[in-house]
Amino acid sequence: MLRDKRGGASTNADILLETRQAYVGVRRGAYRMNRDHSSKQPRPIPHLRWWIGALLFASTVINYIDRQTLSLLAPYLKQDFHWTNTDYANLVIAFRVAYSIGQTLCGRLMDRIGTRRGLTLSVLWYSLVSILTPLARGFFSFAAFRFLLGAGESANWPGATKAVSEWFPKRERGLATALFDSGSSIGGAVAPFLVLTVYYRWGWRPSFVLPGLLGFAWLVAWRRVYSTPHEHLRISEPERQMILADVHGPDVKASRPKPGWAALLKLPQTWGTISAKGLTDPVWFFVTDWFFIYLVAKSIPLKSSLVAIWVPFIASDLGNFFGGAASGYLIKRGWSLGAARKALVVFGGFGVLLLIPTVFTFKLWAIVVLFAVATFSYAAFSTIANVLPADLFTSESVASVSGMSGTGAGIGTIIAFLLIGHFSDARQAAAAHSFDPIVIVAGMVPFVAMILVLLLVRNTRATEEGLVRRI
């Protein structure tokens, strides 16, 4: 028999009263805990997805500052280490080979471990490599560090594309992609001021350390800010619902398969995505790395073209945002996603053809204008090429397909550079016309990419099976 505190027997009424008091106490404690918890909930950040986009932009800027460091210091390092032009070319190829292979491997890894962890490992990797590069003592150690840097940096585009697919509805993916992709031009423009300033004051070793420190600063912000929309504590409920309603729309099946590389490569949409990037990026790298040499071949003094050289790069930045904004506008006007994206692909394919008329003129202003329109058109096409994986594939495959397209672009660029070097040397007797066949081909290749995208990027049986999204 139960006894009360006074030693007497407890009645049923006493037991019932004590039980009720305990229940009320538990309810009051739970209420206080919930009230305290709700009072400690962080306030939502308005338009959080665009803050995520800004972080992806910053990552791309740092990525390009890091990779530009060697090219900016090459004239000085060649003297210090007695490198030939062939030595320097091999250092660049070491980076490019690792970068090309790494995009496919890192894309698959990103789909397996997630965007937050994947980009964390990527930036941590290449920041450490950058900081350790001053330990290099000669050609082979520099080549090893450049190879490792290329492997680490290769995850940036697959990871950023996957993040865009997780955080942005389809009408905004183009603009979000343009935002992070524009970081490449901004990073390339900022790098000379940062890297050379440090070099002239402290030497080449701190110049390599600087991008690594920027990478670690970015990691702090990334780890604090990034989570998926359904897990994030600082996202407003309307924004969460808007994003998730689009990402998990009616065309996305709840129990969808997770295809491997072999299954993805059987899809025409995958090859359309690879073609879009693999046949356009080499043209861009031709412009960035050979434009000066092309002007010299046409007997145009570099001193008179220093200001003009910026025009195609500024045009490219504008083209990035034009491509993203224009396709988003067309979607808002009622165009289907596929029609809106392909309209910009057609615009880009025809626009890059304007490289071809430059072979008929020796006037700097005409060449610069034609290159500017061509790079503007290329950038609009490139924005769509970068956003296609997010448009076409579910979250489990976005980074994998983005990585494949990046590998295709890397291989295409390596082949293009080998051919450009060979044919430009072989045609030196043609003097001012030595680059004519190269420029004509560069103008036509994106047109071929346009045709392949129009043919391959479409709704198929794989769309009904949930392997790809409806476009």
C-alpha cells in the first residue's frame, strides 16, 4: 500500500491529485521549453537563395584568382627557374589534364556526398595546395602542385551547378548560373591587381599564399550559411515552399532511379549537354589565350590595343547576364523551359559566327567590335550550357552530368590548343593571314554545338521514366 509523506496510507484521490499535478508540471515545462526554443529561432534572411548565389560567385572569383597566379608570374618565374616556353606550356597542360579528368570524378563525388560537403572539400583542397606551392623548388615540383590544383578546382562548376539546382526555381536558374559564372571574368580581372601587388612587395611565394587564404575565409562563410532549402534554419517559409515546389514539381518522381555514368551516357540529353559546353568553351579559351597573338599577327601594335583588349571580356560578362535574364523573361512570358533555353542557344550559335569576318579586316576597332559581339553571344550560349544539367537532371545526377560536360570542354580545349599551335606555326609564311583558318573554325564550332543541342535536348522516354526532367 502507498503511503503519503506523513507516513499514512495514500488514498486514490491523493494519487489522482498527485498524478494530475505532475502532468500539469510536465505540460508547463514543455510549454516553457517550446517558448524558449521559438524565441531562440534565428530570424529568416530575406531572399536567402541570392545570398547562396553570391557565395557561389565568390567561390568562382577565388578559383580564378588562384589559377591565374602562375600565368601572371610566369615571366618572372621563367627567369628565376630558367624555364622555356615549352616548360611553361607543360605546366599549363598539367593543370588542364587534372582539371578535365577531375570534373567528371568530382561531379560524381558531389552527387554522392552532397553540395555542402563536396565544395568544402574542394576549396579546402586547392587552398592548401596554393598555400603549399611556395615549397616548389623546380619544374617537376611546380608541375605536381599545378596538377593537384587542377584536381581540386575542378569541382567548382559541378558543385555550383548542383547548388543552383537545389536553391533556384527554373525561371531563375539561368540568372543564378550567370551570376556564379561571371566570377571567372571578375576573378581574371582582379587577379593582376592582387597578385602582382603582392609580388612587387614581397615576392612570388606570398603571391601563391594569398588565394589560399581567401579560400579559407570563404570556407568559414560557406560552412555557416549553406544547407539545403528543406534543412536551412534561416530561410523564410514562403521562399522554402516556392523552391521546393519547383524542385519537386509534378514532373519529378518521388522514387526515381539514380543512374550511373553508363546509364547517363546512353541519354541524348547528356550528349546534348556535353556538346553545348565541349564545343563552346574551347572557343572562349582561344579568345582569352590567343587574342593578343592574333592581333600581333595582324601587325596591330599591342600598345594601341591594351584598352581595346578589355572590350570582349566586358562583353562576355554582359552576355552571361543577358543569357540568364532573357531566358528567365521568356519563361515568365509563358514559353516552355526548353524553348526559352534553346532561343538563347540559337542566338549564341549565330552570334559567334561574327568571328569569321575578322579575317577580312585589319582595323582594330572592327576586330574588337566583332570579337565583342561574338563573346557576348558565346557567353549567352555558355550560360545555358552551364544551366542545362540543372534543367534536365534530378539532384542525384546534376553534378555528374555537369562534370562530364566540363571534362568534354577540357579535352576539347587541350586538342584545340595543340591544333592552334601547330597550324599557326605551319602558316607563319602567310603572315597576317596565318590565323585565318583557325578563326573561321572557331566561329563555326559553336554553330555545330547549337545544332546538336536542338537535336539532342528534348523530351524522350527517359523523361517519362524520371531519369531526366521535362523541358
